[in-house]
Amino acid sequence: LRTQPSLERWLLWQQLDDLRRELLTTCDLAFLWCPSHGKESDDFRPPSGMDPSLIREFNHRADTEATRWRDAACAVSMRGEWHAKVAAAAKWSDDVLAMAAEVADLYMRN
């Protein structure tokens, strides 16, 4: 993650906060941390009366769905093409600088 939050990430957090506020007015809702992706943690203590395996199952389903959405977004993303163009431009720049250095070296020898 970047050190400066992007506008998109900020807008997402705003939408999530708006949803949280709406749900809090209509549901008995609590947010809690659960180790992700099947990780184990000695710090994980579900609230009293909550089944840890059920919480982990909900978290697993959320992780699976989030991964599905991420993969779908990546499938149509042009980010990979952009990175390839940046890498090609950087290689071109390095090659041109190397050729210029060779020309300068030949010039200095003669």
C-alpha cells in the first residue's frame, strides 16, 4: 500500500463508514477483527457467546468473495499493460544512455 491514501481508497472507506452507520441504526452490529485467510493467532478472542469457527467461516466467505471481485477487476484492468510500457520505456532510456556513453567513450579515445 502507498503511504498516502488514494482518493479511491478514501471514497471506499467513506462508503463503508456510511454503510456501517446505516446498519448500526437498523441492526445489532459489531465489528471485530478475525485472522485472515486461515491464519492462526493467539490474540483472536471472539466476543462472549460467539462461536470462533462460525466467525472464521464468515471471514473465509468474505475473503473468498473479495478475492473473486479483485480477480474480476484485475481481468479488465489495464494496469499490467501500463507497467509493461513503463518497463519498456525504462529499458529504452537505459539503452540510449548506454549508447551515448559508448559514443562519448569513443570520442574521448580519438
